[in-house]
Amino acid sequence: MFAARALPEHHLSSETRTAVTVSVAIVGTLSALVLGLMISTASSSFSARSNEVTEISSYLIRMDRILQRYGPEAQNARAKLRTYIAAKSQELFPVAGQPPQTNEPKSGSW
């Protein structure tokens, strides 16, 4: 309303209104496209990470069962595997409010 009073008359023609409407429609469409692509990328990333976690979990369960078949001789290896599983679980799913813990050496600690 205010802009209509401030603009010259030739800017208020139906052609100008049509051009503005089409421009707004294009901006809205492109915004929706970008938002859709961002959601798709996030979904793909989440699915890939979920598949990796599932695969690692199945490998670790299989390894524990194989070590279990070896009997008491493999108890030390199974204990180390459980320690690794706990550390990896903490790394992948940190407690809220705490930074994730990694086993990688920090720069300059060589």
C-alpha cells in the first residue's frame, strides 16, 4: 500500500504487477528446490551413517561370537573388544553436553 503511493504511475501497471508476481514465484520455486536438495542430502548422509553403524555392529557381534567359540583362551581378546566397543559407542553417541572422545592422538603429542 505504501509503495503504491510512493511509486510513479507507470510502475503500477498490470505488466509490472505480472513481472513482480512471476519474479516472486521464481524465487519461491528456487528456494523450495534448494531446501528440498538440502533435505535430500541430509537424509542420504543419515542413511549412509546408519548403514555404517549397522555394519560395524554386525561385524563386532560376529567377532565376539567367533572369539566365544575359542573358549577361555580368548577371554582377554573379548575383554579388549568390549573396551573398544564401549569407546566406539561413546565416540559415535556422546553424552549430551560432552565433546565426543576419540582415540586419535592430538596434534603435537608425538
